Amino acid sequence: MEGDEKLEKIPDKKDAMDAVETLVRYIEKDGGELREGLVDTPKRVVESFNELYNGYSQDADSLLDATFNAEGYDGIVLLRDIEFHSTCEHHMLPFTGSAHVAYIPVNKIVGISKLARLVELHSMRLQNQERITKSIVDDLERVLKPLGCGVIIEAKHGCMQCRGVKKQNSIMSTSSMRGVFFDNKEARMELLQLINNPRNN
Ligand SMILES: [Zn+2]
């Protein structure tokens, strides 16, 4: 029974610092006092976690809550090249890249910076790229009820660059299309063209 109680307790900052200290000792193969450069490492690591994982303290519904009247605008709204940093949930190593987020409004538009914040909200968690991609379109679809929405993400994964197959330059692409971008090939082509050749449009 004691084991069950232990599982239900959410670790506090002290527990997390102790865990990092254990990892440091494991890495250094040293059970003694932490050497000078490492003494404050558990605290620094946990505080950097608070920053890296602050997506958990945000919520998409309140983020996208402030909408404006689209005033008849019914074209594509696209924010390209939103750079992001995330952490892969399998290895806890960083992956970084950029996201392109688009939608076609029906009555409601959202402040453009909210699209960048939405990418942050999902990337600043333990993640995989597929889930970030899907979560962003899910939120846009649910809250804005657009004619269509789409997300394309391209990222390099630290867990492939510095360990395992050690490929430095491979880029993983994911995309999720909803509504008119899913149903209508021309709409999807227009979006892809805007993303790939912004100056030709
Ligand atoms: Zn990984």
C-alpha cells in the first residue's frame, strides 16, 4: 500500500533536485561529495526544467480566447517559420525546428502572436513531434472553428544527432491538415506554395 501512496505524490522541487543529484553521481560514477562545478547543478537543472516545461501551466482555450471579428476576410492566415525548442519524451533530449501554422477564418480571427504562443504551449513539454503537430490543429479546429487549418513542422532531433544513428542533418517533417486543407487539393496546394515560396505570392 505504501508503494501506491508513493506513486500518487507529485514530486516537489526538493525531490526533483535529489533525483538530478542521483543522475549526476550515476554519470560521474562517484558516490562521494559533489565536486565544486556540480554542487549547484541539481538546482540549476530543476530551474531550467521549470522554464523548458512551462507548457504544462498554460491552456489553449484561454490562450485563444481573445478573438476578433474577421470582417469578411476569408483567405489563408499563415504564420511561417515559428522556431521552437522541445524535448523528446523518449530520451529527454532537445529537438528544435520551425512550425508553420495556418487557418482560414470563419468570422473569428486570433491575434497572430497567439499562433506562436500555441506552438510554445505544446512544445514546452515532454513531447514527440507528431503530437505537437496534431495538438495545434486540434486546438485551432476546436476553438476557432475555421474553414480549414493546417500545421507543418520540420525539426532536427538531438536524440538522433548525438546518440543512436548519429545523423546531424536529417530533418523530420510532420503535417496535419483539417477542413478545407484536407478535403480540397487546391486549397492545400495554395497553402504549401505560400509556405515554400512566400515571395512569389
Ligand atoms: Zn528521442
